[in-house]
Amino acid sequence: MKNLLFSAALLFLSMFSFSQTTIGMIDLRENDSGGTPIHLDAVKTVSGIVTASNEYGSNGAGYLQDSQAGVAV
């Protein structure tokens, strides 16, 4: 029973230590002085509204938008 409680407590605490914070889409578009995206090949979490999903066919890009910028995914 102690092991079960310990495992449950560990799982509960890990939700807070590994939770992802969202960044604005405008931050995703930031480049260095050479024009290379700063967040290239990095996994980021964004929050926004899907503004186009299947207007360009089932294999087309989808678009997300927040209050500052938008990105194609």
C-alpha cells in the first residue's frame, strides 16, 4: 500500500515538473541575425484557433492563429 501511495504521489508531482508552457506564435517566428529561426528543430507548445483546416484539400496545410501571429502546420 505504501508503494502504491508513493507511486501515485510521484505521478502527481511529475505532472507539474514536466508540464509544458505555451509560447506565443510571434515568438516562434523569431530569427537570429543570419535569418535562421531560433526555435528550428525544437518542440514547442502553442495555443490558438484553427483558422483554416481543409480549404486546400485533405493534404493541405492547417493554420493556427493567436492574437499576435499565425503559423502553418
